[in-house]
Amino acid sequence: MHAYRLFADGPRLVDDLPITEPREGEILVKIAGAGACHSDLHVIEATAAGKSFFTPPFTLGHENTGWVEAVGPGVRNVALGEAVAIYCAWGCGRCRACLISAENYCERQALLLGGGLGRDGGMATHMIVPAARYLVPLGDLEPRDAAPLTDAGLTPYHAVKRALPLLAPDATALVVGIGGLGHMALQILRALTSARVIAVDLSEARLASARELGADQTVVADEHALERVREITHGAAVDVAFDFVGAQSTIDLARKLVRADGEMLIVGLGGGVMPYAQGKIAWGARVSTPFYGSIAELREVIALAARGRLHAHVTRFSLDRVADAYRALHDGTLDGRAVITPNG
Ligand code: NAD
Ligand code: 9ON
Ligand code: ZN
Ligand code: ZN
């Protein structure tokens, strides 16, 4: 089969990867959509520098949906042809975190690899999924357009749920980075809260999109962003700040704006450092680093989409155009998410 794989010297399309039979407990999925996540760009860059957590070669694509094509021995209650979302944070399945459906925080971190992150992912016509618990039914959702739900939807959903107690109707949430994750975060905030939302991005086009998705106010991420947000809030700090970039400038913006006893959630992996010393962040403020989401939360994200409250802006790319999708992601010219559709 064709597959877009990451090698030690970079990613490329190959045409000779065998489609393997599912072994005991495994499921073979025919891929409908595989989203291109900014983490892929970080991983590709880290691999080139010899500093990746993941050992190549493997097929990229950790944000996947598809149809069940075959099941291995011992797999029961999985229907052939069923449209499914593929949960990506594959843990050990046995530690405390895994047993309470927090597999994204598996205690055996070394085993915390998923398809597209260290193991073969969805930028191929087919993908092997190691266990039936990672398949969440999509119901009537269009499988190609649903792929971003599994990461761009799930990750901000998990972050917003963590911060929910602070997101009362009189609260203000700051959302920095309105890309694949951020454009879903805005919809999730609208669906789950009545908080005022201020969106921040470098791109005017993203900010226009943010307003359509329910942001109350938007701010360009330039050197005036901090004072602009303070003008909007009449000098008040924000209750919750979500950073979907994680660069030094965005971490600094978020930490300076979050209120005492508020919360700052750093989701982006942009290489910035969170400094701590007296005065670097308000007293009592919590800083957290949400990672992905649980299987239970993926079910909730899919339910939110099925109820029409969450919808990814998708640009589809064929498998021979993955490099174009990553270039657009890198250049910031996409609206929402690029999704690779290996089977058309
Ligand atoms: P994306 O490229 O689709 O979106 C990033 C957005 O941030 C773009 O709209 C861009 O214009 C904007 N931006 C870039 N620099 C900015 C700045 N200095 N100030 C304000 N806005 C800025 O990326 P994505 O796929 O949404 O991923 C976002 C980040 O989240 C990446 O670092 C990715 O690796 C990370 N991520 C983390 C997790 C997790 O579990 N923690 C999961 C998925 C992705
Ligand atoms: O889904 C993602 O983008 C995260 C979980 C990637 C984590 C990583 O180490 O790149
Ligand atoms: Zn991702
Ligand atoms: Zn575990």
C-alpha cells in the first residue's frame, strides 16, 4: 500500500508497505481521514535533529478515522464496515491511569505511543489498531471530516473540561492560537460555557474565523496584545488562559494575563519555557499541561459533533499531497485542519 512515512532523514511517500493481517486482538482499519497536526511538524523537526521521542521509521497520522476492514483472532463485538474514530494515546492498559480511562496519562510513559507517533498511523490506505477499546463508533458522522475530532477536538475538550469550574458566565477565557486545536476550542467553549472568550492569533484570517466561531473579541498577537486584552477587560485579569501555541511569547502573554487563583493551560508544544518565581504569575494561579484526552472524552466529543455543536473546518488532501498539507500547516495558510483522505 501507499503510506507517508517518517524516516530518520525525513518523511516521504512509499508505495511498497505491505498491508498486514490483524493479529490476536488487533483490528485492520481502512482509513477515511488522517489529520495533519502541528505536532507532526515538531516530530519531523526533532527527528531531523536526532532528538525525537519516537523512533523512525513509522507512518505519520495520529488523528484518524476509518472503516473496520478485518479483525484478528479474539476480537468480538466489532462490526465489519463500521465507521470508527481511532483513539491515539495507546497506554499499557493496566496501570491506574489506564484503568480509570485516563490512558493519555499512562504511568508507563515509555509505552505511551500511538499510531502516527512512533507506531504506524493513518497516512496510508490501512492501519492496524492494537485493541478494540481504541475504536469509538462515529455513527452518522462523515468519517473523513470527523478525523480532527480525535485530536484537534479531543485535546481542547479535555483542557476545557479541566477548567470548567472556573468558566462561569461572568468569567473570561483567553484562547491563544486559533489553528487546528484552537478553532475547535472556541466551539467547545461556546457549547459548554457562557464565558466571555477573547481569541488571539497572528493571522487576521484566523481571527475572522474565530469571530464566526463565537469568540467575543479578537486580538492580534503583536507587541500590543497584552495591553489590548487589558483594554477589553477594563484592566481585569482573565480567569482561564488556554495556550494552543506554547511559544515563549504566548506563554508570557498568558501568564501575565491570568488572574490570582485562575488557571493557565499550556497545550501547545512550541518550545517556550514557563518560568516560576514570585511575580511571574499571579498568586494561587494553577498552571497545567493537559495532554490529549481520554477515551470517555472522545465519546463525548463525538456526541457533541453528532448534536451539531462541533464541526472541524477541513481541507482535504490526497495521499500524494501530504507534503503540500504540511507546507500549508507550516505556513499558517490553512483554515482549521488539513485531512489526508488516502482512499479518496
Ligand atoms: P496549527 O498550526 O493548526 O495552529 C497554530 C495556530 O497558532 C495558528 O493559527 C497560528 O497562526 C497561531 N500562532 C502561531 N504562533 C503564534 C503566536 N506567537 N501567537 C499567537 N498565535 C500564534 O497547530 P495545531 O495543530 O492546532 O497545534 C497547536 C499546538 O498544540 C502545537 O504545538 C501542537 O504540537 C500542540 N498539540 C498538543 C497536544 C497536547 O496533547 N498537549 C495535542 C495536539 C497538539
Ligand atoms: O496529539 C498530539 O499532537 C500530541 C499528543 C503529540 C505529543 C508529542 O509528543 O508529539
Ligand atoms: Zn496531534
Ligand atoms: Zn498505563
